[in-house]
Amino acid sequence: MLLFFYLVFKILTPSNFGSPSNLYAYLQSSIIYSVGGCGLYFIVVMGLFDFAVGANIVLSSIVGVILSKHFGYAGFILGCLGCGTLIGFLIGMIYNNLNVPSMIVTVGLMLIFESIAVYVAGGVKQTLDEGLRFFSGAPGNIILAVLAFLLMYFILNYTKIGTYCSAIGSNEFVAKNMGINVRKYKLIGFMLLHFLALTGMSTMSRNFQPLMGTFFGVAFRKYNMPITAIVIGEFIISIIFNGFVALGAPTTIQNVVTGAALLIIVTLTARGAKGSVVK
């Protein structure tokens, strides 16, 4: 699929698409969303969804930047990851106790977190100091992404969390009868989502590109390769986006064709696999 989309746009616009430097730039743009997609995988595989990811990224980034002015890299990293994970815990707790679909809970919380972010910023644009931008580009962002992928691989393959999340997604009722604490692992799923999303990335737009990669991961989990599928899926989406930019196509056309391609790809790859209902 990756080769197919590359060749399509390379043939259509050979002069300004697909050079080695272009491909490296596409990878740079997609690697951020791949990490976010890995985080989303933990809840999407259980049939849940979270619209508050983008708002949390904005809020936690602001907290990290503010703390970085006092504590350098330690304040920036701990501020982002600590705030993000705490918000993930809060979302999981509210979801578990309200017994309301995750979409409704997280849309409401998205609005709340956006408002809090504006208040915390104090109406002032928060900018990270030049000396603290190692992770904003290569090789820093690639190193951080690889560490996130290794962490996800370990969790999925060598811990109860990965096994139980998949079991809950396959059949929540059976998982409960097996003695799995479903509420606990849904809470952990939300915490992992917001921890991983903060290592990588109007906030609604920040939800969807990571989600596209997550769909690839869920579709290919039957082959036991969700991380690889997420990374390649995000790279495919990046190639499609940049291919349309090279063609000079309007944004509306880009969105329509990209959405249609995503639906077709996921439908074909997921055919015959049991899916989960978003709750």
C-alpha cells in the first residue's frame, strides 16, 4: 500500500514529490502521529474513544513550557508527561463512574481542558526556549518515538495490560467472567493513551490523524503487528497529504480522498476480523 500511494503521486507530480529529502520530511511529520496512534490503540482496541486527546496535548504542553522556564528539560518533560498522565487518570475515573459512553464524556472534558489551557496560559503565547528544543526535530523526535514504540511493544507482549486490553476488546462479558477487572484496565488504557500522546504531539484536529494510524493497528492486530501497522499507516497518510499538496489540490479534495482511502484500506484489511463497538 505504501509503495502504491508513493508511485501514484510520483507519476502525477514527479518534479516536487517523493525525493529522498521529501520522504524524510514525510517521516518527520508522521512519526509524531504514530506515537499518538500507539497511545490511542490501548483504548480503541477495547471499543473506547477519546476526543480530549488534543485538548490534553495543548494543556500539558503549556504546563511543560511554564515549568521548563524554572527547571529546564526536567520541568518540561515531567510537566508534559505528569500532567498528561494525570488527566488520563481523571478521564478514566470519570468514565468508569458516570457509566456514560466515552465519546460523550471526552467531548465534555475536551471543552473543559481547552478552557483550563487558556486560563493557565494567561492569555500569553507560551514558547519553548531555543535551548530546549532537542525533541522538536531529528534526531530527538525519532529517538523519543522509538522509545515509545519499544515501551508499547513491551506492554503489549510481556504484561497483563496488553493481554487484558485485547481480551476486553474481543468480548468484555467473557473477560469479566474470567476475573479481569475491566474498569481497572480501561482506566489504565486512558492513562497510557495520554502518556504516549504527550511524547509525540483548535484541538479537535489533533485527534484524527493519530486515530487513522490506530485503525491500521487494530486492523492488523490479527497478524500480531499493530505497532508496525500504525507506523506504516501514518506514513501512508503523510504521503497522501503531501501528495495532494504537491498537486496543488484543494483541502476539501484532500480530505475526501484521504478519508475514502482510509475506509477502503481498513475495510479490506479488517474483513473477517471481529470488531469492537465504540462505547
